[in-house]
Amino acid sequence: NAGVTQTPKFQVLKTGQSMTLQCAQDMNHNSMYWYRQDPGMGLRLIYYSASEGTTDKGEVPNGYNVSRLNKREFSLRLESAAPSQTSVYFCASSPASLGTGSVWQYFGPGTRLTVT
Amino acid sequence: KQEVTQIPAALSVPEGENLVLNCSFTDSAIYNLQWFRQDPGKGLTSLLLIQSSQREQTSGRLNASLDKSSGRSTLYIAASQPGDSATYLCALGGGGKLIFGQGTELSVKP
């Protein structure tokens, strides 16, 4: 099993450009998540999807959109990139929604995005 | 609002030492607490998960404890090795999301 995969691994954008970060999991998990990690800030939740067809905002959703394409795939879109969105983006998945029991989250390797 | 703090931000120890990493939180209404390891330039690997009803979990040389009444969790690493060098993050599960601390960067010197 590949676990959680993310593409691309690195990306440089100019201010105002758009792009989509892709995430896929092969563990048949119900829930998927997008986080960003900034120095000194830990990981912060951007959006999550508790099940196929549903999405919810996390702590820092402004400037982002998501799509839960099917059970395997969860994409994150930046419509008009800004320098403040320079960060490392992680996708994660888990078998069940948070708060419903003791479940692990499994993380992808991350996408390092720089916006100039 | 739940706040999670990890102290110290960085720690350097000689190989073989036993060490403790700290995680404190402000709201005891949590479902679970997870400890993760992050190697430089890599994603996160789950180490231990403690349910809110549990007091501790063990995996090999790692032992994590949870004291909800005092708002604290500790990660104990026995007989540290250079391969343990990484950033360790705690995260609290509750209210439909995980809230992460900023992490402790551990360096184990040979």
C-alpha cells in the first residue's frame, strides 16, 4: 500500500496564480484532511472531509477551496495565490471522523509551496 | 479555545539518556491525544494515541502519559539513540479536529 500520496512535492507560484494540490489514499479511509505547517505555528487545519461528498472548514480556510472527488481523493485549490500562503501543506486520512473514537491519522509527505 | 503548548522548543541530549517531552493544554474536554514524530522534510508518523479514558500508552522505548485534570501529557523516551533525533508533536483530538502543539525538536548526540 502507498498510504497517503501528495502531488506535487514542490511548487513555486507567482502571486495571483492558481493551482491544485492533489491527495489520494488507498486505505479506504472515510475522513481526509488538509493542514498547513508554518515555522513556529505547528500544523493548522485548513479543511476536512468526514465522508465522501462532505467538506467542512477548519481553522484557516480563507483563500482555499477543496473537493472530495471520491472516497480516495481530496484536492486543495488556491484560486489566487498570495505570499502568505507560502507553507508546507500536508494531507492526512483516518478511518473515522475525529471525536468518534480512538483513531489514527496518517499523513502524506507534504507539498512545499512558495509564492513569490 | 483549546491551546496546546510544548516546552522546550528544542532539546539536545547525549546518547543513552532518558528524557521527557512535555505537552500542556488548556481544555480537558478531549477525545484523545496523539504523539507524532516528524523527520526533517518529511511527513508525520503517529507514535502513540491515548484515549481520554486512559492514563498511558507504551510502545517499545516510548511511554506517553495523560493527566486531563492538570492538562498535561508527557512522552518518555528511554535510552535515547541518535536515530530518535526528530521533531515530536502532540495533538489533541476533540470537536471534530486535531489541534497541534508547535513541537519539540530533539537532537540526540552520539
